[in-house]
Amino acid sequence: MKILVTVKRVPDPEQKLKFKGEGLDLGGTNWVLNPFDEYAVETALRLNENAATSEKLGEVVVLAIGPKDVAQQVRSALAMGADRAILVDGADEALDSEQVARIVAKVAEQEKPDLVLQGKQAVDGDNNQVPQLVAGYLGWPQATFASFITQAGSTLDVGREVDAGVETKRVTLPAVVSVDLRIIAPGGVRNGVTPATHAYNDGPRYASLKGIMAAKKKPIAETTVAALGVSLSQKVKMLSAVAPPPRKAGIKVKDVAELVAKLHGEAKVI
């Protein structure tokens, strides 16, 4: 099976960002692979391998949009085990979800994968729109927020957590699937080849030294939006980003009665 996985670089969630004017100061930012995209790469690798024998069953292609520096995060996905990558030149501030989806759809039309796998959202913008738009533009079935995937031939049973439990959808390939956190549980992915008794580690795999060295030789094909023949028009633009006002210091009360009185009379929350 040929799987196209989209990845995006994001500011390290553990790093505290500062504001500069009406935006974020990204100078000196430590960029990392978007966690949900990393889960999508892990999912693709599990679908395309016999984990018991380390046999590869298909091809995993990574797609990223951004400046040349994004190649560093792309190499991380290649070091995990992806076979090759495509890097489309672009700038985050000049792209919205609709534009990204059109680029992904165009690459999918050219690559003709059996499956497009994506993280459910990027942790910087938190838009959660691209997978659904990609499926719409391609006219493919979709399943979002996947917490488990079971493959049976040309169909996937995709489970997602809902308020009442787990909802399972069956999609026929080719399809678009976005993944959630629990997909990287030991039993999150079953491809019908890896023995059911095999238990993966909880979480995405670490790149081995062999994988890191191999990633340096794996191809990253660079292209542009113009070369893809995609016509873009930005519809959503971030005008400003400001820090929330500082919280006021708390106060002490002598008893519960005073606390209730203040919550009722001053805070007006009860």
C-alpha cells in the first residue's frame, strides 16, 4: 500500500513563546514535528510492515509545506522509516487551511496513494480543517480522529472516541484518515499481516542510529505551488496575537460563608 503522510513543523510546545508587537516572536524558536503528524507517520509505518519480521509491505511518502528549513523535521520522519519526502515551498503566515488542503489534494492526485494519513490538527493553529477539506476536494471517503485502525484488504475499519463510547466507520480505499492520540497505543493499528500477538510500544518509535544515517540518503523532492499548478487565494489571515491580561492576585477569606458571599456578590458566578 502506498501511503501519503502530511507533516508540519510547529514551535516546541514545551518552549515558552514571547509576544512582539501584535504577533509572536519566533526568533530562536525550537521547531519540532507536529505531534499528531508524528502519530500519523507511526500509523503509516505500522500499516506498511510486518513488525514480527521487519518486512516492509509498501511505501510511505512524507509531504511537507514550508521553507527549506522544514527539511530538518522531514528528515526526522524519514529516520523513523518513511521512504521519501516531498517539500513544497511555502510560508506559514501566507497559508490558510483551504490553501494547504488544495496543495495536499494536488500532490495526492499526482502521487495516487491508496491512503492519505494526517494528524487531526496542528498544535499551533489548532484549526482541524485540512483532512476534511482534502477528502472533499479529492472526492474520497474520510474518517477523522482515528483512535484505532484495522485493515482488511481494501477497506479500513476506523474507530473514533465519542461521548457514548467508540464509533467505528468502514472506508474503502483510497481514503483520507486523520489520527488522534490513542492511535499510538500498542494495539492501535492492525494491518492483518503483523501477528495480533505482537504488541507495539506505547507511542511513536524512536529513530535508530541506522535510521538516522539512512535518512540522510533518502530523497526529498522540492517543488513549488506554481509547479504543481495550484491557484491559491488566502481567505483567512491572522491579524494580531496578543497575550491575555495578567490574572489578578487571589484573596483570602476567613470562612465558607464569606467565600459564598464574595462569589455571589462580587464575582457573580453563583
